[in-house]
Amino acid sequence: MIVSTPEIDDATGHVAVMYDGDLRGDGFVFAHTRAMAVNPEAHHAFEDLIHAIVPSIGLRTYELATLGAARAVGSEHCLLAHGRKSLRAGLFDEDQLARLVRDHADADLDEADLAVVAYAEKLSTDAASMTDADTLRLRAVGFSDRQIVDITLAAAARNYFSRALQALAVPVDDVPGLSPTLTAALRAPGAAARDVSGG
């Protein structure tokens, strides 16, 4: 990453809040945090968007949409970060999480969960081909119109964040608290995506 990022000692305002969160949690500032700190107003607006999405769909559905989108675009940054968040929140155990990012059909998910992941993956890979049939699948498993919109926003927001980090060539930091086996599983989709693209 060639973009210059704010120094820790010079951080003020929202940048200081961003850095402090990483420092208190992990003892260092992640490269993706530094990159987003170049435009703290945009990062703050992104956080506000997420805070507006989660209440209607709940954390589990939000994380499923996030992981599905991150897997589809090959975002190691977001798979690692949200893999750990999901694990810490007790949404999945390590084995189920590893299976989810490898093949969600093999992750013992219920019909609603499977629909969310499939929807997020299609949005992230072929949104132009989506029709009412895709949203009707979400409605058929019980999601309301507001929830369908918020699932869509969750997946689209992950595309925005993940693709920005990829475009800036932000280094992928090791995420503490994950076993080597789970770390390898969460990194694998990103490696596979690069192989397909020839990068």
C-alpha cells in the first residue's frame, strides 16, 4: 500500500477512536484501519450505515451476509475480522465457521441462513443478473421487506469496504485469537479468488 496513513501519535478525533479500538483490543493498529483513517468522515458514515442495518436483521443475519459477500469477493481482511467477530459472539464454533467459508451448504445452516449467504454471494458476483426471484427466496423463508433491503445493504456494504481495501493493496494482518487451522480456512477463499482472476 503506497497511501500514507495518519501516524498514531498524531491521531485526533475519529481517527484516534479508530486507532484506540485496535490498540485496546489487539495491541496494534490494523493496516485496514490505517487505510480507512485517511478519510475518517467516510469511515464514520460507513459505521453509521452498519448501525442502521443491524437492528432489523440481527447480528447473526448481518454476519452471514457479511461473510457470504466477503467470501465471494475473496476478501481475507473481512473474512478474518468478521470470522473472529462471529466466533466471539458465539454465532458459530470454529468448525462450523470453517465449513461456512469453504462451502456454506456444508455448514449445518437452516433454510433462512442458507438463503442469506446465497443472496449475498450472488449480489457480490453477478448483481446485474438478479431479479425479483432472488428477493422472493428471502421472503419465502420469512424475511420482511425491511429485512430484505437491509440484507441487501449489508452485502453491498461489505463489497464497498472489501473492494476498497483490495484496490488499495492493503496488507492483510494476522488476526489474534484465531487458531492456525481456522486462519488458514478463512484465508483460503481469498487465495482461490486470486487464482481465478490470475492475480
